[in-house]
Amino acid sequence: MNELMVWSEQLQAEATSLLEEYQLLHLCKQYGNPLIAGSFDLNVMVLRHLDVYIGSDKVIEDLFFALGKDLALRMKPVKMIFIGNKEKEEEMTWAVYTDIEGHEWKIKVNVVSEATIQQMLQKQQKLKAKMTEKKREQILFFKQQNGYNRYYKSAHVYEAVLVEGVQDDMTFFKWLQHKKRAK
């Protein structure tokens, strides 16, 4: 388990360096209220992937595409994808794939409403309040299993460990099957 903790700490340091070097939060502040959520904020990174959210009730398509231009100029991506949300037209995402020091990073910059940012912040604070070193180890373990990001996502792992108290892999996979059947 120690290897997973060391790996997570290394990714956390790389992500922090990336944020500082490219002044990503400063850029995002020009478009709204930024929040880095998920694995980075919970300190359980296993992949070179950052989720940044910008809360704004003012960002319209023109500003969103200006953000895309600024991201492209700053991050020099290998690939950049625009993702729209048909169900919530006010939510748009840039998926930025960039090479930093020989490592591919995926940075998702999501523009959402201010209300969504506030809900995410509250949820993130609740999850962080439940985090212990033991739970962090369990989360890292589950995020290293086959099927992660294919059959289940981080949100599943956080809910299972931090909300439901799941502690071992057999229980986790049974919980996951039950969760998917319930939908």
C-alpha cells in the first residue's frame, strides 16, 4: 500500500507544480469562480488528471471559446476537445490533453453555474471531513483495480468508502453491482 501512497503524493506534487507553472487558477479566475475538485482536492490521485470547475452565471459561449483559446495558448495541448451538455446547456467542458515533462496530462475545465460550484464545494467538504489515512489507502486501492474508469468512477469509490463505509474489495464490488442494478 505504501507504493500507492507514494505514487499519489508524487502525482499531487506534479499537479501542484503544473497549476503554479501554468498559472491555471489565475487564468480560470478571469472567467469565474474556480474550484479544483475530485482526486486532487481529496489527495487521492492515481492518474495524471485534473478536474477544474469554473462557476459563472455570466459565461456565454463566446467567453467559453475565449477560455479555450487561452487554455490552448497556455497549455500547448496535443489534443483539445469541446464537450457540451445537451441536458444542461449552461455547462460546457474543455478536455485538454497536454504533454508536460514527458507525461500526458488530461485537464478537464468545466464551466458550470455558481449554484453548481456551491453544491460541489459542500459535497467536497463533507467528503474531506470523513477522510482518514485508512480510508485514503482504501480509496487508492480501489482506484488501482481493473475496471476503474471503465466500469466505475471516482465518485463510486468515494461514495462506497466515505459514505457507505466499504472496507474491502469483495464488499466494494458487491456494492457496485447492487448500485448499478438499482439504477
